[in-house]
Amino acid sequence: MKIGFLVFVAVALLAFLCSPNAVYGIRFVIDREECFSHDIKYEGDTIHVSFVVIKADSTWHNSHEGVDLVVKGPTGDQIQDFRDKISEKFEFVAHQKGIHRFCFSNKSPYYETVDFDVHESHFTYYDQHAKDEHFNPLLEQISKLEEALYNIQFEQHWLEAQTERQAIVNEAMSKRAVHKAFYESAALIGASVLQVYLLRRLFERKLGMSRV
């Protein structure tokens, strides 16, 4: 019985790991507006959503306007509304199954690169009927384990996106610091050359006046 249980768990985990729709994630570049659709199969499922503005396509872009996100249900009703966000992670319960739309808006003059994830939590155990009572607790535990693995993957992707954004921000700050130091050095050298030139002209004039 113990071996059969382990085989059953191994098969369930393998099916999860081989599933192509574990987490719906996409990275895109937004100019003004981009909308994405996600078909939610079951009413009452919990939908996990996250997005991170990875970078702006401008070396000297210092401001942090972020992007707007509006989530709408199948009937066009507004579910969530976020404004001027660099990153956000949230969840909501789908009261209706069907196509849900996620629309991003970019108000800045720069192209923004956004990392976007959607994960639908659904316990298949509750949809199954006529199961032996001894297997029901096992199926419930496997379903919870599957959901925990999904959440780990979701959180990992979120942290990776945050880390990448911070790395890009740090690199941009380093480049700005180098450019600033270069321009300051160039200005200092220019001022020194100008001072030498003016001193030479001053001495030349004094020498000319002394000869007269």
C-alpha cells in the first residue's frame, strides 16, 4: 500500500511538472496600451496576478510613473484598477467563468518593459464525484500540494522579475554616475585650459606694456 501511494504521488507530481499551463507568464514592451485575455474555466477560482515594470527604454529616465492596470470580467465589469504602479501582486476570486481582460496603460513618453503573470488556483478534488472515501483525503492533499507548487513557482517568478528590475536600475545609476564624473572632469579640464589661456594673455599684455 505504501509503494502504491508513492507511485500515485510521483505520477501526480510528474503530471504537474509536465503541464504546459502551470503559470501563464509573458514579458512585453508597452508603448501606450496593451490588453491580454485569460479564459477562467471555473467559477469561484482564485486568480493570482503579478506584474513588474522591468525597465524604461531611456538611459536618463529618472522618474517612476509606472503603468496602469484595469482588470475586467466577462461581462465588462471592472474587478481591479491600479494606477501608476511599478510593481504589484494581488489576487481575486472569479465570480464568473469566461474571458477576463487585463489592460495595461503607459502614460510616460518611454517604452516600458513589463513582466506579467497570471495563475488560476483550482482544486480538482472538489469537481470529482463517486470517489472511494479512503481516496478522497489523499486526492485533497495532492491537490493542495499541487497548488503549493504553483504558488512557489509564481512567487519565484515575481522575485526574479523584481531582482532583474533592481539590477537594471543599479546599472543605469552606475552609468549616470560615470557619465556625470566624465562631464565634471571635462568641465574641470576646460576651466583649467581657459585659466591658463587667460593668464598667458594677461602676462603677454603686461610684457607688451612694460616694453613700451
